[in-house]
Amino acid sequence: MLELAKNYGKGPLSMSEISSNQNIPIKYLEQLIIPLKKAKLVTSVRGSKGGHMLSRSPKKINVWDVLNLLEPKLSVVDCVGDENICKNSRDCVIRPVWGEAFQAIMKIFKQKNLEDILRPTENL
């Protein structure tokens, strides 16, 4: 997604370009692109100069949308996402703290968009 964000407005990028620029195997990219297209974050262009591109501005795609789509079980501990994982979840005194930590992480990712991530020094 960051490679597509870097290229936003310049036309589609081929899978081989993305693979080469990001050092990601094409087979893995092929698996990632499917849910991104279904979620309408990425569009595809067919043909010899075709490829993939963001469907909207990098300013309008927050990091949480991408992470949640590609890693739907992204939680600090499993019981935060599913209390049935542990028989002690309902009475666990630390579970609410893990929940707060997860909410804080989620808030940060929702506040950052792809364009923010591409700004090198402001992210530290």
C-alpha cells in the first residue's frame, strides 16, 4: 500500500514493480491484493501498461483500515478480541488493561493515513 501511495496519481504499478521496490514476493502480493481490491482500497487496470493503484488519495486511507483488513485478529492478547478464548476472561482483572492498550493502539493507527507514513522525519 505504501508503494502505491508513493506512486499515487502517476498511474498503475505492476506487481513486478511493487515486488522489486518493496522486496516482497509476487506470490505474497497476489494474496494481499485480493482483499484490498474487495475493500475498494485498490483498483486494477488491465493491459500492457496496467497494474494496481490506490482507489483514493493516500490522505483518505488510514493505516487501521489496511491493518484490520489484512490482519483481522490484530489484538494485543487473544482474549481482548474474543472473551471465549479463556475461561477466566469475565473475571480477569488485567483484561480491561489489555483492552485499553488495544484501544490506544487502534486510535493511533486510525489517526495516521498512508500519506502521514510516507513523511520520513515526522513519524519519529
